[in-house]
Amino acid sequence: MAQDTGIPADIWRFYLLYIRPEGQDSAFSWTDMLLKNNSELLNNLGNFINRAGMFVSKFFGGYVPEMVLTSDDQRLLAHVALELQHYHQLLEKVRIRDALRSILTISRHGNQYIQVNEPWKRIKGSEADRQRAGTVTGLAVNIAALLSIMLQPYMPTVSTTIAAQLQLPPLACSILSTDFLCTLPAGHQIGTVSPLFQKLENDQIESLKQRFGGGQAKASPKPTDVETVTTVGLQQIKVLMDEVTKQGNIVRELKTQKADKNQVAAEVAKLLDLKKQLALAEGKPLETPKGKKKK
């Protein structure tokens, strides 16, 4: 069935392992699968890895810049090292689902690190600012390389794709240390970076529900503008709320700076999409766009 859905096998592997029952019951939900793909893979993991690689390509000609670590960088490395140790410990205990969530936690730390340090702004500043942009970019792309290796048991095709984009040395791909090591030194040339994941759309999921719903297809039809998700936990809702807040701040900052209208529109679209995902997670009805009133 999975190959007939048009959804890549790695996405299925990710979602089924993400909801894997470990000490409690679990249930498959098409809508929850859409939510996890769009929030955890597209907006969290994929966004971080793509930004890290794109910054290397755009700002440093495709070569990993030199890194001069500060106390803030050391704190990030401590968070990453802690999650890496948890990852090893959880896999040894066959807590596969929880180990997967350690990967997502690392990428979440990485996204926050990039957002706080704003390398796209610092690269235009003083020599010290440009050096800081280099450190942030170099550290971020090395964390992306680490995530590539950690993903191997879960999403082998995605893992291989990341390794190819970053031109990760073969030896680095075969060993995952319990300590975080920078495998991409200054001067390392990466390859062509491209998005790892595609957004799943509501109409696509509705079509799959109709095709593969089984006995569920006989149930009374529900309004198409109301979706409920019973398997989304409070932690996922909190993550989405944080993402909505961060994206809202980005939109407000762009409007304050009177940025290009197309750029503002793109960020507003991201904000609306996150709000839609949050509404789905909370089981709230989706708002239907209202038409203009006739005069």
C-alpha cells in the first residue's frame, strides 16, 4: 500500500517509528502523519539542514568557514552532546521512538541557534560580525552532518542524501561516536544543497483517506473544514505554538523594516500554514477564508 500513496518510503519509516508503541497504545492517523511531516520534518529537521548548507553555499562559496567558538557555542555543543548520549542510551534500551525524538531535539536547538545569531545579517557587518557568521554557519553545518549519521537507522535514503549534499567523508558516515566531533573542517567543500522534504497537502491526505480508509470510508461524512487529531500530544502542540510565535516575530520585524513585499508575503504564508497546523493539532475547526462583501 505504501508505495501506491506517492509518499516516499522514508516518510513512512519516520512516522511509523515516531508513533511506535513503547509502553502505551498507539494509533495511525492520516492527519497526524501530515502534521508530523510538515512540522517535524519540513519545518524543523529539513529547515535546519537546508539553511545550514545554503549559508555555506551562499555566504562562503561552498566552503566551510573557520570557527571561533564562544561560550554560547559551547552551550549549544553541550546540548547536542547530551542529546547524542541520550540517543545512544535509548537505542541500547530499544527505545527506538524516543531516540528518534532526540534527533528532532538537536535540530530544534540548531534552528533556534541560527535564528538567535542571524548569520544572514552578520555577514553584511563588520569583520567581527562576518567572523561570527562564519562560526555559526560552520557549527550549524557540522551539526547537520551529525544528524545525517543519526538518521541512518530511521531514514536511510534521507541520510544518504544529506551526506552527499555535504560531501561527508566516507569514514565519518560509518562511525557515530558518543561525543560530538566536527567532521567538516574549515575549508571543506560541500556539494549542491536542495530541500529534503515536500509539504503534504490536506487535499492529498483526504484523497488517501478515501482510497485506503477501509471500514472508515463507511462512516458518516464529516465537514471538510473540521479536522481532529487524537494522537497529537501536548508536547507537539507546544512546539507548534513556539514556531508560530517565532514566525510571527519574523513577520513583524520584516514589516517594521519595510522589507520587500514578496519577502513579507512569503513569511506571512509560512505563518498562516503554521497556524493551520496548530489548529489541526488542537482539534479546532479551520478558518474558512471570507469573501469580500459586496458594496
